[in-house]
Amino acid sequence: MSLNISRSLIVFGLLVAIGFGVALGGFLYTFERLRINGPEYRDLTISDAFRADIMPPPLFVMEPYLVANETLAGGLDTGKSIGRILKLRQQYGAAMKRWSNSALPQPILDQLNTKVKPASDAFWQEINDGYLPALKAGNKIMLSKSLKKLGTHFENERAAIATLLPLIDKLSVAREEEARRNVKMLTIFIGVISALAFALLAAGLYVFRLRAIVPLTKFGDYMRNLAAGDLETGVPYLNRKDEIGDMASAVAVFRQAGRDKRTMEEDARKQQLQIDAERTARLQAQEQEAHNLQKVISELGAGLDRLSKFNIRMTLDQPFSPEFEVLRHDFNKSLAVFQETMSKVLEKAREIQGNSDNLKESSDNLAKRTEQQAATLEQTAAALQQVTSNVSTAATRTSQTRDKARTAKANVEKSATVVKSAVDAMHRIEEASSRIGNITNVIDQIAFQTNLLALNAGVEAARAGEAGKGFAVVAQEVRDLAQRSAAAAKEISTLIAQSGAEVSVGVDLVNNTGEALAQIEYNISGIADDIESIAQSAQEQASGLSEINIAVNQMDQLTQQNAAMVEETSAATHSLASETSELVRLVGQFVFNRRSRVRDRPEDADKTRSLHGSPAHTSANAA
């Protein structure tokens, strides 16, 4: 297993720790040996302590023996003597036990246990068995005998202790010499261990410098050069298997990444140049498309502006870009169809205007022939005047609506309003023709009834004879008047029938115009319908005509009914003429192209559509 820097540091740390641990252990061992109450100290002082215990005052029986003698001599009280002896007995037992289990050399322990202890035990045995009972009994004879025995035991113990003193002195000298040798050896050992530890530390630091510090310094220089952009110089220490080698591998990765980055930046720069070129081309294409679209919008705006001014003559002759060419063809085609339809509408409207003028003239003649009956028809005239006022108001509102549509709506919506107005006018003409036909029928019925009344009056006048001649003349005049009214009513009916036929044709043409306009609305986003005011005016006209019908019903039994019907017919014909003139005026606002051809043929538009697709689709692609 190879040693890397971290493992080398761990091994070095362990060795240094072991060296310092050994040195510290030596220090602690020496300190332990030499400290107060330490082993060396105990070895040096044990003999002196033992000497102190056995020398006077002796450790064992000298003091009890003196107490016994003093008590016998009368110097101590018996109780105190017994207490003191018992206390000394306890001290003896404790001391004997301590020294028997001490670390004294075995010869001394053998001498203690075989000579001193038996003599001391014999002394204390005599104390317990002889001296204390005699002392308690106060028997001095027994005390004297016991004291003699105690003296014998004391001497025996003293002789045994005397044999221990040379051994103790010899032990003290040997312990002191051994302590001096141990101190010297421990001092040398600590010095050697300390020197080895410091040498190991210095060697480890030197090796660490060679293995780590120097390579790191070189790596710092290399990294600075690498940061400055030097990517060509090789990475040092790549072959090492330790942390320096790992660092070298990591730096090699950074170096390779830098080289790759440089390569990628070069590639990115080339790609950016290519992207800029493509973007420039796309921008140019978009600018061209925007120019084409602006041209289309401008041309269509001009065409719609002309259309809002009722100019349907000018078509879009300037070709568009291919994607918008279909839109131009559709616009021209729709404009041609609309122009053709409006031309027919104008032609029919003029025919209707001529018929309306004839009808108005006939109605005026009929009104003149019924003037003699107008005196009793003032109320009906007032109602008809109100109707005329309402019709005039409707015309005024129609004009205001047209002006409002012209100023509020842009381009195509204005054209739609005009066409819608034409459609509504045709419907009103058709409705007015129908109402005039009904009125004519009523006039015919009134003329028939008047003729019957005149005939009856003539019969009655004939019966009256001479007295009824004047009345017969009046009856004949009334009969002639009724016949002329019937003839005029038939003539009006004929004109109304012709007008109705023309109106039907006009309605069909206007419907065709509406269909053409719907096609225009589909292609140009629609022409709005805003003629609500015209519808309201038409409603007011209907309301006024309803009042006229009510007034006619109320005057049904009046003799002036014939004149009222004539006035109503005259008002209706004037209204028809006014509506027809309005229709002609509205249609006449359009400027028509007198050339009987369409600028772009439908088959060309279909071909363009098949080649380029629909305008909406093309516009979406352009967007």
C-alpha cells in the first residue's frame, strides 16, 4: 500500500506521539519514583520508619511494660492503666498487621514473624491472662508474678528486635544506592527518548516539506501561469499516487477544460458569425415581406377609400407580391360583380322612377277631379299632412344616417350602408305599391257604390217628376264623377301593377347586390350595417300610415271618403316617387366603369390561388 500525504502525516503523527508519549511516560515514571510518598521515597524511608517504630519508645511492648510497672508502683490509677493497656494492645495489632503485609524484604519479614512476633504475642498473652485479671482483682502477689513474666517476655522481644537492626541498616543503604542508580538511568532514558522524538519531528518536517510544501509551491506557480492563460505547459506530478497526484489530475482536468473551452469559444465564434449572416438574410427577407405587405395594405386602403366614396370604377391593376396576388384578384372580381349589379339596379330604379312619375301625375289628376269634395275632408288632409311630415322626417333622418355613416364608418362600411339603404328602399317601394293597390281597390269600390247611389237618385228623381229634374241633373253629375273615378282607379291599378313588377325585378337585383356585397365582406373583412335610424324612420312611416288607415275607417260612412282616398293615393304616389328618387340618387352616387370587362379574369385568380394558396394562409406564413 502506497503512502500518500495524509497517511504519511498520520504515520508521522503517530511516531511523534509515540516518541513524546514514551518521553512523557519516562518523565511520569521518574516523577512517580522520586516524588514524596513515591516508590523510591517509600523505599528510602521504610527502614527509617520501621526503625522509628521499634526504637524507644518501641513499636511493640516497651510502653505497655512501662505502664504495667508504673501501675504496680502505684503511679497510675487501675482504671486508667487498664484503658491505656487496651489502647496499646490495639495499636500493637494494627502495627503488626501493617508491617506483616508491607513490602519489606523477605528476610526481615521472616525475622519479624518468627522471632519478634512470637515474643510480642507471649507478652500480650500474659497481659490478657495474668496481669489484667490480677489488676482488676487487686492481687498484688499475682501482679508481681505476672510482671516478672512480662519482663522475661520483654527481654525476649528486645533480643529479637536487636537481631533486626543490622538487616534494617543494610536495607537502608541498599535502597539509597538503588535509588541513585534509578535516577541516573531514568535521566539518561528521558534524554535519549527526547532526542529521538525531536530528531523524528525534524525528519518528519523535512520529509513533509519535500513531499508537500515544495510541490504545493510549484503547483501555486503553475496555477498562476494556468490562470494567466498558459494552457500548453504540462501539469507536474501527474505520476504521483498521493494527494499531490490527485491535485495534478484535477488541475489536468481544468487545463483540458480550458483548452476545450478555448476550442468551444472558437467554434462558438464561428457559429455566431454564421448565425449573424443567417439573421441578416432573414431580416432582409422580413424587410422585403414587410415592404410587400405595406404595398398591399396601401393599395387595398386606396381601393377601399375609393369604394367609401362610391367609386367602384377603379380596380387594383398594379400586381402584388405572389402571396398576396390572390387577394388582388378576389378584390377586382368582387368589385366587377358589384359594379355590374349596381348598374342593373340603377337602370331598374330609373324605370321605377318613370313609372312613379306617371303614377304621381295620374294621382294628381284624380285629386283635381275630387277637389269639389275636399271641403269635408280637412281632417283627413291634416292626417295626410302628418304622414307627409313623418315621411319628410324619415327622409331627413335617412340623410342624417347616411352622413353619420359616412363620417363614423371607414371605407367598406360606408358602401355597405349605401347598399343596405337601397335594399330597404326597394322593400319600402314594394310595400308602398301594395298599399296603393289596396287603396285603389277601395276607391274602385267607392266609385261603384257612388254610381249605384246616383242611379238610385236618378230613379227617385224620375219618380218625382218635374220636381226631381234638378236632383236628377245632380245625380247624373255624381254618376259621371263616379265613373271617371273608377276609370282613374283602374288606370292607377294598371300603373301600380307595372310598378310592382318593376319593383320585384328591382328587389331581385338588390338581393343580387346584397349577395355580391356579402362576397366583398368575406374577402375584405366585412362591410358593417348601421342604418338603425332608417329602420326607426320606416317604423314612424308605418305608424303614420296606420293613423291614415284609422282615419279612413272613421270616415268610411262620410260622403267625403272619395276625396280622402284620392288624397291618400296622391300622398302614397308622392311617397313612392320620393323613395324612387332617393333610390336613384343613392345608386347614382356610385362611379361606374363603362368598359364592359373585368381587369382580372376569374380563371387567373383561381390559377393564382392554386399556386400560392389563400391570402389568409399566405399572410399567416409571412407572419
